[in-house]
Amino acid sequence: MKRRFKLSVILLAFCTLSTSYAQVNTIKPTERDDTIKQLGSLMHSNYVFPKVGETTKLSLLDDLAAGKFNEYSDKEAFAQALTNALRKITNDKHLRVRKNVVGGPAPSAEEIIDQRINDYAKFRQRNHGISQVKKLDNNIGYLELRGFAPMEMGKASIDAAMKLLSTSDALIIDLRRNGGGSPEMVQYLCSYFMDEHKLLNRIYWRPNDSYREFWTIDTVGGDKMPDTPVYILTSAKTFSAAEGFSYHMQAHNRATIVGETTLGGAHPGRVFEINDNFNVFIPLGRSENAITKTNWEGVGVIPQIKVEASVTYDRAIELATKDAINVRESSSKKYKLASIKLKSLIKSTALSLKEDSLESVTPQFMIDMSHIAHDMTMVEHEINILGYETMMLQKMPKVAVLIFKFNVQKFPHSANNYDSLGSGWMALKRFKEAKESFAKGLQLVDKNNVPLTEEIQANLTLAGDKLKNS
């Protein structure tokens, strides 16, 4: 008896849940008609192309009068039918009608909070769209992005990924499973691969009848890679913002697209509530690339190298490997040539300083040194060592001061660089300049770095004493 009783309770609960679900997922004829009318009004008032929005409204009303949606009583099936109707009229793949998650009356405050918590947890679990970051054989960097997160959420993660990849000889960015996201993040990631201030794109927004321009950002949170060969992997599922990144990089000749033609959605927008039962994503803007003066709407991004999805990755590896080898060979030649130029620059500058003042030769030295440091990819520490070698081993303190000044110019927030420049001025017995350099270094030093703080303070005191007694 007990087992039969328990089974009866379970069956009763199941039937109750099934009935409840059916009620929530069922739409009444009056609700269906209201949804069609409200959807038409939203399209007419908001769709990026006003005439198309008006045509869509009239078409939906005609379908309503003809009873074309009368067969639908299931909310999900009805939402899909409306989506299909919208896309047939507009050919816009961004348009989509969805059943509200809660359904029925407006969600409570607790339900809204729970949904936000759930959305935030999903974002964290998806690592703000960054699925994989790794170094492959032949020093090829690999970044798989499955979404372009909002800047306030994803910037730190993108910067961390790009710092790991910055030493790559070639880079693969995999967008085959990327459905889009933030245009601001597209702008930011593009900026990593372009060192000039360039107009990428502009978006026309219907709500305020205005354009917003997206330029590359001059300063990013890592090292820019303007010369690194980039391959972008695409598929027939690559969509929206992922297409925008691919399209802009391709148009500016900063990437080779490998894979399949993308889905073809270039119109950004937002979600509108139709009623308690449904919502719709409506495009409010249209993109216009600065180079092509058009976009990828309806046609997709067409790869330079078209291959099936199953061989896209292997084909990109093959191409990136060849590029990486060429980059290393070219870098080696460039480094050797720059090394010869550096020795010549130091020697010729030392000779000219016998007749000219330090100040007069500084501007040209900075220009020449900038080109050499770029070709040798010299970092702050290497430039600092070069300065001390020139001062102590080659006995050329004036040239050393120029090198230290270049390091300060290139890395102006380094306390250690100002300390080194002060040491150079001390070697020239120019104690006033030395005191100023040490004082600047003391302002910049991290107070938790006790050894460096004490060293700069001692040097500042010594320079002050020398200045008084000179």
C-alpha cells in the first residue's frame, strides 16, 4: 500500500508539473493577435531602415488578417514562426523573437536579481569569451574567442591574453564558434594590431539619427603587434561582432581570413519587450567600414582562403608556420643590421661631441636611437645596460647620458631610469642636472621597493652635497 501511495503521489506531481508547463507554454488567440500587432508597431518605430520597418508592419497585419498564424498555440513554435516571417521580409539575421524566460506576468524583483546573478556566473564561466590562449609549435600564438565581452567585463582578460601572445611570430584567432558581442571590444582588439590612428568603422543609429565613429585606440593594455602576421578562422556560424572584427582586419590588410563565409549580420541593436510573453531583438543601426564604405550584411565576410570547416585549423597552421619562419629570419637580419648601426651611432656621436654640445646632438640621436631600438626590439633593461657599458667600459659618459635620456623618454615612468640618468650626469660633474634626475626618480619609485628608494635617496644627497661644494 505504501509503495502504491508513493507512486500515486509521484504521478500526481508529474501530471501537475506537465499541466503547469503546458499552461505557461500555451498562447491564447487574443495574446497571439496582440503579439503580432505590437511586433509590427515596434518594427515600424525602431528598425534601422524605416521603410522596411513600415513594410514589415503592414505585412504582419496582412498575415494576421489572413489567419496565417492561427495554427500556433505553442509559444516557442509561434516565436520561431514570427522570426521566420521577419527574416523573410527583411533578410536580416539579427531579428529574432523569443519567448520570455519567466512568461506570464512581469518578473518579480527576486527573479530579476536571480537572472542577473545567473548571467554574471555564465560570463565568468565562459571567461568573458576567451576559450583558449596558448603557444603552438614554431612560436605561433593561438587565441580562441567565443564572444566579444563588454569592455568593462572583458578588457582585463583580453589584455592578459595579449601579453602572453605578444612574443608570437604569427598569430591565429579562432572565431569559428563566435556569435558576436560588443563593438567596443572589437574596436579595442583591432587596436592591438594597428599602430596608426585609423578609422575602422562608423555606425548609423536610427533612434537619434546620428553616426558613431570607431577609431583604433592609441594605447592598449599590452604591447601592440602591428607587424605580426594574423590569421582569423571563420565558419558559417561566425556572426555579428565576430564578423565585424574579421571584416575590419581584412579591409585594413591586417589579417588573412581562413575558413567559411560567415553568417552575414551587420546591424547592431537591442532587445525590446513585446508583451509579457515575448521579446524581440531589433537592429537599430547599420555599420559602414571606413575602407569599403559598406558592410557584410546578408553576404558575410568572404575569406581570402576558402576551406571547409574540418580543415580550417590545419590550413591556418600550415600558413602561419611559413610566416613564423620568415619572421624569425627577417628579424635576425634586421637585428644584425641594427647592431652595426648602433655601434656606428655611438662612435660617430662620440666624435661629434668633441666639437658640438650635448644639447645640440640630442634631437638627432633620439631619432636614430628610436629606429635602432625598434629594429632590435630593445626593452628598458637592455637600454639601461647599454648606457652603463658605454659609460664605464667604453669611457664615453656623454654618449651614455644620451642613451639614458632616450630610455627616460621611452619609459618616462621608471624611477630606475631617472636614477641611471642621474648617475650619467654625475659622471659629467653636472650636479644640478644629476640632483634633478634623482629627485624625479624618488618621486616615481615604489616606496615598497626599499633598496631602490634608499639608493636613489643616497644619490640625491650626494648630488646635493657636490652641488654645494662646486
